[in-house]
Amino acid sequence: MRCRSMAVAIALFAAALATAGCGLGPGEDVGEVSLTVTRDYGAEPVLAPLADEVSESDTVMRVLERDAEIATRYGGGFVQSIDGLEADERFGRSFDWFFYVDGVESTVGAADYPLHGGEAIWWDYRDWSAAMRVPAVVGSWPEPFLHGYDGRRRSVAVECLGGGAACGAVRGTLARAGADVEPESGVDAVSNSAQGAIRVLVGPWAQLRRDSAAAQIENGPQASGVFADFEGNGAGARLVGLGVDGKPALTFGPGAGLVAATRRYDAPPTWLVTGVDQAGVEAAAGLLDRADLRDRYAVATEGGEETPLPVR
Amino acid sequence: MRSAFAYTPRRGALQAASPGAAVVYLGALVAVAFLYSTPLVLIAVGAAGTLAGYLAGAGRAVRAALWLGLAIALPIVVVNALVVDRGATVLARLGEWPLFGQVNVTAEAIADGAVFGLRAVVVMIAFGVYSACVDPDRVLRALRPIAGRSALTATLVSRLVPVTAADAGRLRDAGRLRGPAAAPLGRAALLRRLLAGSLDRAVDAAATLELRGYSLEPPRPRQLVERFSPPRWGKSFNGASRFDGRFYAAGGIVLVSAVVAKSLGADGFDAYPTIELGIEPATLALSALIVLAGLAPWRRHA
């Protein structure tokens, strides 16, 4: 009798474990992820971009371990080197490996970041002396608009702040990329974006700077993670591209545009499609494609020529 | 019954050695256990401790330490496997658990926990040998010139804790002897009585210490050595033993070799992201040296 009770208890426990998604081994495949490994703010590839099937127990770290030679520290939670390129301090500057999933910097370590399939993982080795935190980047386009981030798909709220025709262009581009774009709420008006929607601000910098997330750019890359700044007003406005050290490196004149991403606290990422003037905004709107944004933290444009930021 | 870890005077080299020599010798083994994660070196340290313990006649303490160490090691392995979700080789998925979140058991987390557990076992063996072979009174006496008050406190604790435990046993026996009809003796009542007795004893001890001049300045170290270290077997007049040299040498050689070997890459174990166990010639040489160091307490005429 006692044996039978024990057997029933074990069977119930096993059934409960099976129902809770338990099992032996790494589990079933849940989809494919892309892996990009670069150095120096995406300037040089370290590994050829690849796609990898992931299973239900996979994390960012496990995928990286499968596809590259890595060394870890602090109990396997911190990537020390990828393919021999090691975290280091040189000439008083600190170099480390950082990762983005769907263009958003993670708040947890790679070993604790679960994957659900469809994510774009980007590891970059960079000098972080000027900005330790770069909360969002544009280089995983069309992510995070396609799959969202943190394992949840998000809607996209395009906020037209004097962007004019560029707003429509941005909406069209996002819709074609497969994003769930929220309905337009009126010209030159802030849309009633859903809670947790990814915002895309479109308009000249003089308008965008009133937004608290966008205004972080004026506090430097250590606050916004964007290596760009704006100087002057009106016809004399200039876009300044900053170098890796956070200092002005290149000045862009009239017609200059910027595509960048930032994030304020835990709010969803905010993309900025802006420029020193209307022509700049339209030029920036034209950059929203894989060819122009791939593996870049932010991009400036002037006269049809794109410059990755930070300026190297 | 005496605890397996209680000091038992024996005519062994480790027992005769001065506390400093014994501490350096066993401390070097413990230091190596904390310095290295390679299982081979940890096993060598455990073997050295076991060998030293058996040669010093403390086999019972070694066995008790081994069991105690295993009792500590097993939960470490289990908890590490459940809490740490790192490592590339997922063996089992246990779903979402309250507090733990998603639990995946990986081979790497088990190996990492096993190394922690092995370290706990090895350190327990070294402490077991120390406890059974090194006279605590001599250790405290050696400490007295350096930290008089701490030594006095430690002496009182090491005396009064066993006395209090014996008191508790006596009170429990007395409670049982009241007969089956008597109400059971509650823990609160027992603790109250023990506390009262301890306070009485503490006042007596304080008065005795006062009468013996413990509130005065401590005598100089040389006077202390002369007063408290009468010549005994295997010891010279100044408290040193003829065995001290070998224990200092063994401890020193083990420690220096461990540091040198570590710089040569002898600690080739990594649990994450995949288990890597590199056994270099330096690892093998160091392990052999450590096991040999376990022979230090050996005496031709026991």
C-alpha cells in the first residue's frame, strides 16, 4: 500500500515536472537567432555573421560559446575574450565586450539572458572610457521593431515633431519592415502611444530636444550613449560627430541628419530620426535600411554620405 | 564519548611540534586548497591531510572530518546545480521555480559545485587533524604575548562551553530521573537554568582571574615562556621542538611550490563556459609534492 502511494506520488511529481516544461537535455528548438561579433563600435567584424538554431534552454552566452572561442570570468557570467580578443586596459583606456539583443543593451548578463528565437545578438568589443553605457543602438535594424526586446514584441509609436514628409516616409519604411506601427494621431502631434511601445521621434533637433529621452544627447555620450551633439540654432545649427573619446571630431553643416537610439531608465528605446533642418530630417529618414545602419551605433549623414558614429 | 576532533595527547611528531610549526604546516595545505581549483591538486591536499592525520594517530578525526566534509559538500553541489544556470551543457530543464526562476541543470554547474565541495572536504580534513593533534592550550599560550585579552577570552570559551554542555546533560538526566509522571523538561526552562548557572560561573571565574592578577600588565614573552613551558618530551626548554624544522620546511615548500606552479599555469581548471581540465607537468609535480608533504608527521619509532 505504502509502495503504491509512493509510486503515485512519484508519477504525479513527474507529470507536474513535464507540464512545467521540464525534461532532459537542452530542449526543443525554438527558432533561429543571428549572431554578429565586431570590434570598435562595429567598425571591424571579428566573426563572419551567422545564424544559429536555439533551443528552449539557450541563453546569449550558450549561443556565443557554441559559435566562438570564448573565455569567461566571474563564474562564467562575464565574457573576457572572444576568439582571443581579450578585455583589457591600454593607455589608460578600458576595452571590454558588450552585447545587444535586438539593438537594446541588456540589464542582465549574457548567461542569464534567455532566447526565444528570432533575436539579433550583437557582441562588440569597444573602448568604453567615454561612455560605459550605450543603452540602445541602431545597428540591428529592423530590430527592435520586428521582434521587440526582452522576449516581447512591442508596437512602434512614430511621433512626428515637425518632421513633415519624413514622418510618412519613416512610417512607411517601418511598416514595410514588418513593424506593428501604431495609428497616426495627427500631423505634428505626439501619438497616444501604447504603454511599452518603442518610440521613433521624427523632426528637426530644435523640436526633438524638448523630449526628455532625446534631450539626453545634450548631456553627452555618457548620458545618452549617442556620440553626437548639436550646436547653434536656426540656419547656423550644426551636427557635431563625437569621437570614441567623447570629444568633437567632425562637424556637419546644413542638411545634416542623424539616426540614433537611446533609452531613458527602463523605458522602451527611443529612436531619433533628426537633423539640423528639414532637409537633414529627410536625409536621416532615408537611412532607415539594413545597408546604412548595419553594425552601427548611430549614423550621421550629410550630402548623401553616411558617417558611422562615433567618428573614427 | 569524546568528540573525534578533541585534542588527544600522543607521542607523535605533530603533537610535539610547536603550535607555530603545526599551524604553518596544516595552514599551507589549507592555503593551497583555496589557491587551486584543479581537482587533482585538491585531491592531493586531501590525501596529504589524511596521511598526516593517520601518521599522527588521528585517524578517527580524519574519518569524522571526511564525513562532515561530505555532508557539507553534497548540499553545495545540489544548491550550485539548482541556482547557477551557467555552462553550455544543459543536462535537465526543471521549469520555473519560485525564488530560483528558470532552473536548468548544467554539467558545468555540477562540476563547479563539486570543486567547491571537494575544497570543503579537504579543508575539513586539515582542520580535523589540527583539532585532534595540536594542543589548544599551547596555541593560546603562544598567542598570549601577542593578544592577551583574545587569548584569555578564547581560553575561557574553550573551557566554559564544554562545561556548559556537561551541565546541560546533567540537567537533562535530572529531569528524566523525576519519573515518567513528571512533566517533560522544556527547552526554555533548561536554557534558563543553564544561563543562570553560566552567569554564576562567569562571576566566579572573573573573581579568580582578578585574584590571580590578570588585570595587571602581562609579563614579557620570555618570562611567559619560562613559566609556562616546562621541558616535555620532544621539546627543548624554550618551547621549540626538534620536529619543528620539518613542519616549517614542509609547509614552506608546499606554499612556495604552489605559488610558483600557479604562475606556471598548473591550475588549469575552468568550469565555465565548458569544463576544461588541463593537467600540466607542473600540476602533476605539485600534486606529488603535496602528497609527499603528508609524510611530515612520520616517526620511525612511534
